[in-house]
Amino acid sequence: MNQPEDKDPKPETSQEPAAGGVWLPPRLRQKLEAPSSGDDFDFLKQNRSPVGTIITVVVIVAVIGGAWWMYQNNKHKEALAAAAKAAAVRDEFVADSLAKVRMADSLAAIARADSIAFAALPKWKQRQILAEKAKKAAAASGATAAKAPPAAGAADGKPAAGGAAAGAGAASAKADSGAAAVPQEAGPFGIDTGQYLDEAKANEVAASLKQSTGLAASVVSMGEGEDTSYHVLLGSYPHRGTAEAKANSLLGKGLLSQALVVAIPKAQKTQ
């Protein structure tokens, strides 16, 4: 009976390395000893994954986009700052212009009120105020002349007696003319308690003051056209001093809030 053949291949016996050589497995040795077919570097020919390239491109685009966004944001901020500065300058200019306009309107209103009040005064009072202004102007011009350089005689050490006498005479003449321009006040005198634009209101106030003070009340119109105003006058006194004493008494008692002694015009309406 024959012995069964062993179907398993027998392991190849490893060859002992030559003296001074390196031991290698048989198959590796066969691979190395076999002629090269050019397929040893096939792994280099395999396609690489594009993920890395895509990530690199995305990062570069993100960096460029961020830099562009920062540049545009800075430009926008600079534009906003310039616009805010221009608006502040414009607002300051407008406020200054409005303040100047308000100041001019206020001065014009004060001048208009002074003109109306001056026109409402009696003629003798107006002439008196104008004469006082003329005297002040003359005094101011005299002071200016006194500061002027001395005459030739004074420069030589000789007093200019004639010039000084002439200047004194001229000043005295101006003062006398100013004094002569003020007429003597003629009575009777009344107490002006206020002026009103509405005649009906003036009549109402006159009736009320007549009842509270026991004095005769009259309504006098002054001015012309749109400047006409109605003044309420109390009492009738032959002398200014008497009228002023009565006005002070009424003010002290609180019966009047304002009082001005004036000459009573001939045309008047008595309550």
C-alpha cells in the first residue's frame, strides 16, 4: 500500500545568506532578482484627492475677501466722519446766522418801540428831549475840541486868550440856545397811566380807574394811522409838582402800576 501523498506544498527552505550578506525572505529575494517591469512606481501615478487644493483656494479667497471688506468698511467710516463734521459746521453756521438775525430783529423792535413811545409824547416833551440830546452832543464836541492841538500862540508859550474866550463864548451861546429851545410847560397836567391800541379797552380802563381813584379820567389819542394809540389820563392839575405828588401817592397805594405826568391836550374825552 502506497503512502498518501502529502498535498500541501512543502515550505521552501530558506537559503542561508552568503557570508557577509543579508538574509531576505525568498519571495522578496525573487522580487528583487526579477527584472523590473516599470510598475514599481505605479503608486505615484495614482490620482491625488482635490480636497487640499479646494481648502487652499477657499482660504485664499476668504483672506482676500476679508481684506477687501475691511478696506471698504474703513472708507465708509471715513465718509461718515466727514459727513458728520460737515453737518456740525453747517449747523454752527446756521445757528450763528439765526442768532444774528434775532439780534437784528430785537434791535429793530426796540428802536421801533422807542420811536412809537417818542411819537406818543407831547410836542413840548419831544422838543425837550431833542434839546437835551443837542446839549450832550455839544458837550461831546467841546471835549473833542479841548483835546485838539493848541493854537500857534499857545505853542510859543503865549496864552491864546482870544481863542479861549471865543470858545467859551461859543459854548455859552450853544447852552443858551439849547435852554431857549425848551419851551415853558403849560398846564393843566394829568397822570398818564398807560397806552392801549384798542380804544374800547382804554375806555374800560378809564372807567375802572375813575371808580377806584375818584379822579376824573380821560382818553386821549396820540399818533396817526396805524401808529395811533390811546392814553388814559387821570386828574387835572395846574402845576406839574402837584400832579407828580398825586402820582406818587397813587403808586404808593398800589392803585396804579405806572404813572407819567404829562400836559393834558386840548382835545380829550373825559369819563
